[in-house]
Amino acid sequence: MAQSSKFTILCPCCEATLTVDAQTGVLLSHEEKAKPLASFDEMVKGLDKQKQMREQIFAQELSSMKDRDRILQEKFEEAKKRAEKDKDKPYRNPLDID
């Protein structure tokens, strides 16, 4: 009568250990695989890579913000042209269409 009331499953993706209740299927516990500690030099290299990535993303966003005003102005001009072109048509709210 002493049946196991829980299953222990090893995740094939992240190799975490999951404990699941057999009757309800509820996750009881989750234990991640212990990661080996890296050497100090490897950690410094990782931080350097992260710093370079942050600087690259920042430079990319900065350059996109420089062109933002020009792009918004062009979009506004195009919208004005479309409004002039379609000024004879009455405006129909898309929410009013049944």
C-alpha cells in the first residue's frame, strides 16, 4: 500500500530535477543543476563581453534616436498628404462598424 505518491523527473533541456505529485500533477519542487564555478579570468572575460555588448546596444539606440525626429516628421507629412487626399470622405470610426 506504500505506493510512491510523487515522481522525480530530470529535465532534458536544463537538467533540472523536478518533483511532481502523482495524483494531481502539481509541481512540488524544482532544483536547478549545480553550475561549476568559473575561474576568475573567465569571469572577467564574461564581464568584458557584457560591457562590449552594452556599449554596442547603447550606440545603436543612440544612432536610432538621432534619426527619430526626421522619421517622425516624414511620417507626419505623409499622414497630412493622405488626409488632404481623403478629406472628401467622411470619417468612419472602426469601432462603430457592425
